[in-house]
Amino acid sequence: MRVLVIVPDFVTYGGTNRFLERLLGIHARQGIVTTLLVPTDQSCPELVSLSERYCVELVRSPNRVKTDTTPFLTPIYDFFFLWQTVLTLRPDLIVVSTGDPGRLSIALYFPVPVLYILHSFPEQRFRSLPRWYLRIGSMLNNLVMTVSNAAAGSVSETMGIPRNRIEVVYNSCRIDKSRIESATPVILTAGHLVAYKNPDLWLKVAVLVLRDCPGALFVWLGDGELLESTREKVKRMSLEERILLPGYIPDPSVWYEKAQVYFQPSLRESHGIAVLEAMANGLPCVVADTGGLPESVAGEETGYVCPVDDSAGFAGRISTLLDNGALRERMGAAGRQRVQKCFSEELQERKIMTLYERLLNKPGER
């Protein structure tokens, strides 16, 4: 089998990046000949390293799509980005993996089966013409894949893709058996510091918890457009020693090992791979009741799920966990078991290979 994997928006870390790495690992184990196609400007060392590690051919092609590109020009530019590589390689299957809903959807109209993987969903409903364009494309010899049932429902509602054309394959995570809690109570968060991750509420919760537990330490790993402004707010509150924002950390494992609690107050979230990593490291999780987060965290079993605007509820749950070591241990162990049962790499691999088989061998059954 020859598969062309297209990634229009590679970033150095995050769920899309981690998924790509695991997808290439699946292909390597399954003996799938893989070519990775990226825009010319996506020439970061991490991509080169991935392609070398998994013996994948890396192809770059120019694409004129920018953030301010007129919507009707995007599929035209994407077509010219794709067509020559598809014509040259003649793949058996095309996989598009994107965190930007709608990007490279022109691939759905190529005469090759396509698995169109969406790692996020739009904030607003698409207009009628794009909805019909995506609806028709998804009903050809193609499938759309998302990372949670909540994301699938949102994609169907906002993008017009029939729900029965959308398959859910959860993100996956390895179990980490090493676990050494820090003497200092650490509440960990990881991800881009952007508005939908809800950093303002995160700060408010941190202040509430620190009133009851002044020795605690809140840590947010990740960069983003709100990093500097959030640092400034912490500085104005004179809490630099209790609230740390170190930016992007290439290897966050040391923080997962030290932490007592993982906290994710996002306003929206397709699935939340950082939450899976926290559970795999034996951390109880306190998360917002939004998107795919409740599909990962089993409330009262592996952590707590709170309304997105309930700062007092978040703070109370975190304080409860900090005060009760036995509860942390029980929920952390349950989280590891849940990752092994529902979000293992083996399960993700089986489901993706099943989708490949459906696309290539049994189009009439979809």
C-alpha cells in the first residue's frame, strides 16, 4: 500500500504533531510505503527528523494559501499544491491531517480514496456553499475522522458533513510507570496560551487555591499569543514564585512526574491529548465540561469535570485533591487504567487500519 500523508499546518508541538508521529509509526509497523507532503514554508527540523526516523519520503510543494487568503481561492491554491504530487506518486490512499477545518478539503474530490482527519472544529457555522462542497466531497469514496464524539457532532453541525460519514478515533498515549511526586504541590497545565484555553480563568483559580494552599505551585507549559500578557498579570499580582509560565518545554515529562494534579479549563477542546498524557502519568485531572474532555476524564473516577465558568468549583476540586493523597492515588491509578483500556496506541492503530481497509476494499459498505 502506498499512502500520501498531507500536513498543511505542522507545528512543533501539540495534538496534531503527536498524531502525525504516531501515524508514521503505524505505517512503519504495517509496512506501508509513505510519502509526506508539506508546504514549502514548513521546512522545520522536526519534520525532517520525523521523516528520517520513520524512513518516509518528505516532499515540499509551494502553496499560496495564507491566513488572509480569500476563501474561494483556498481550494484553488490547494489543488495546485496537491495535483502534481498525486499524479506522480499515484497513491492508493490520501490522508489529510489538519488542525484547520476545511484546509486541503479539495483532496476529497481527487480520484483517490481520502481519509480527511480533523483535529479541531470550527467556532462558527460555515456558509451554505462551503457546507455543500464538504458534504458532497465526504460522500464520495472518502471518510472524515475526528478525535472525539463531541468533535464529530460539532464538525457535522458547523461544516455540513453528514454524521454517518464521520468516524471517531481517539488520540492515544503510552503509559508512563515512573511517578515521583514533588514535595511542593504542583498543579500542571500544558498547551498553547491562547484565548480558548481560558488562561484568565486559570489565573483566577490559581489565586483561589493559593489562598488555601500558599505553598502550591501552578505551572503552565507552552507558548502562544497570550504568554507575555499572562506573565505580566502574574507579575502585577506578585505571584511569580507561585505561578510559573516557562514557555515551550521540549520534554515536559519531568513536570508530569512532579505534579499532583492536572488542570485543563479550556472553553473548547476537540479531545485534549495533554489530558491523556496526564492520566497516563497517574495524575488526577480537573477539566472543563466541554468538547471531548469529558470523554477522556471520567468524573468522580479519574478526576473531576466542572462547568467551564465555575472558578470556585475548579478551585474546590483542586484543593480537595491536594489535601487527600489517597484520593489522588486512587484517581491517578484509575486514569492509567482508562488510558490503557480506551486510549492505547494499539487500539488507535487497529481503528486506523480498519478505516484504511474500508476505504480501499469495501466502498459499498460505507
